[in-house]
Amino acid sequence: MITIENEELVVQIAPQGAQMHSIRRKASTLEYLWQGDAKSWSRQAPVLFPFVGRLLDDQYTYQGHQYHQTQHGFARDMVFTVAQQGADWVVFNLRSDAQTKAVYPFDFSLSITYALDHDHLVISYQVENTDDQSLLRYALGAHPGFNIPLTKQGSFETATLAVNPAKVYPQIPLVGPYSDLKHPKELDARKAMQLNHQLFDHDALVFAPYGADLSLTLTEPQSGHGVEVKTSGTPFVGVWSQYPKTGNFICIEPWWGLADGVDSDGELIHKTAMNQLNPGASANYQFTIRPF
């Protein structure tokens, strides 16, 4: 387990999946990150790569070959290398190898940096196409779960989720695990949402800011504690909690990609919301978490 800290925060991340395991403020004893529970959701903050969401029948076709891949891709289950490390930052790296090429026939390097900036945790990604001839196709996402309630005085049902800018957003509905892009809805975020588990009876609420800056603030009114997630340049943000099994957590998920559409033909080159990189090119992505 890798620990980074500064005068405000202490964060722990494991090389397994480059997954966060703890976010704490030094001024309190509160644990902000969901600690996992096999009865509802056993993960904590998986990295989603090279796919976000589920593929139709857990498979896809590329250049005439069919590949099997489970929901959210393989990065969350692989051991990353600790490439660089300082007192308040760390860089993890995952590169393509024979194991990844059996399910994803591309050369890539995925670097994830966790860095503390006062009371903010800045999470940055760099995806690089390490092939000198072929295009790289991929999706990327974060899936951090946050404890709610945070104190014995709070409850899941009294917590709120506020979105800034406060307005009506396009929503990508999910039919089962698949995106229904032909029937978009609207998500009214003009006032803070009162949480309840039934909000997620159709899976995640998928905001579509299409790259506009967005902040989502989860607050426990009884204590005034919570967490703010800020995104920039992110096309989609999922908000999710397990249902009908339930747990006391909310995931706020910046996504650069989507699950397969309900009418997907399984061809990777036709898949919606995928990113592309030319040979030798790289791209950078970022979001921040502020516990308060």
C-alpha cells in the first residue's frame, strides 16, 4: 500500500488496480472513501480502462477477431508499477503485454498520478499509444465510492447531491447495463437532489456535460461534512449506488466513454464515445476530489 500525505490529507492507494483505499483529512478521523462490502459492492475506486461500462454480451469484434472483455475493462484487476513517488504524490503505470493483448489487441501505456494540493486530491491520467503504426481506441473512467453517511448522526436518505452549474442536464438513460443514446432524457439539477436508494433502480444517473466544467458536491447536512468532485473536459459523469442490494455509499464517476448502446453491432470501430490516438500520440485527463 502506498501512502501520500501533506498538511491536510492522507491518501492510500494500492498497486493492485492503482485503486484508492483511503481518503482522510488530518483534522478529523473521518474516512471519506467507501471501504467495500461484499453484501453490496466490494470495490472502492476502480480504474475503468480500456472500456467504460458493459460490452454487448461481454465481447467485441476488431479486424475480424472476437475478444471477450468484462464490464469496465481489465485495468482494475491488474497490478500497476510504481513509476515515481514523492511525499505527496505517486505515479502508477500499466503497459500492454501478452496478457492484455489476449483481450485487447493494442499497445498502450496508462499512467495515473495521485497528487495532493492543499485540501484537494488531484487525479491525472495519461494514455499513450506506444504503437508506431496503428490507431489506439479506448475509453477511460474513474469510479470512486464515497461513504454516506460519514457520521453516526447522518443517514443516506438525508444526504444531498448538488451540481454546479445548477441546471437541467442531458441524461443518457441505461436499459439494463446498456446506453440508450437514441432516447436521451433530462436530469434536473437546478436544486440539490435528496438521496434515496431508489434513485438507482435503473442503474447509474449519467450526466452528459459534454466537456463543460462540472462540480458535484455530496453533503451530510447533520455534520456539514462531505466531498466535492470537480471535472473538466469530461463528456459524461455517472452517479451510482448499488440497487436493489444497497450500501451506504455514492459513486461520482468521471467518464471518457460509455457502455455499449442498446443497438450495438459489437464492432469496436462503431462503438460510441471511444477515444482515438494516432501512433506515438498521448492524451491527458484529470479530475479533483476535495473532502470537507
